Amino acid sequence: LSISATAEMWNVPGTDNGDILTGGLDVSYRASPALKVSVGTSYALYKYDYFLAAEQEHVQTIYAKVSWKAKRDLKLDVGYEFEMGDFDDFHTIKVGAGYTF
């Protein structure tokens, strides 16, 4: 089991925001040498949305990810994110495969 946390302090002069604390928390568990499960959350003052080609403010993200090393040279990933921002809420599923040669 591994737990990690991050924190950042933003000084935003000339706005109503003032000082902002952003950060995240991740909990990962390696169930076997081939299987890793992670869950976490993060809050970002600014986050760029590549689907909308726009910057969002005050974004909270909750996620879960599973990584499986199917073979010595093949890794499979699946992840889910729920993102709550000023513009809208989004659900994203990411599926990936990596082959090392």
C-alpha cells in the first residue's frame, strides 16, 4: 500500500481568489506483482481541458485506475475520472495498452 499527497499554495493578487491551496491524494495497492489499483482525488485552481480546448478553474477530480502487466512485455490500463469544474461535470474512461520491446 502506498499513499501520496501533494499541496501547492497559489498567490493570486488582484482577484477575489486571494491565496488558494490546491492538492491531491492518491492511494495505490499492488495486489500482486502484475496488478496495481489506484484511487485518488485532486483539486486544481487551473486545468486545461483538451476536449474543449479551454482552461477551467476550480476543478475537482476523483479517479480510479487499474494497471495489469499481462505479460513481461505487455501492460494494460483502464481508468475512470469524474471531473467537476466551473463549466460542467465530466466522466472520462481511459483504456490503454503498452508493449515494450
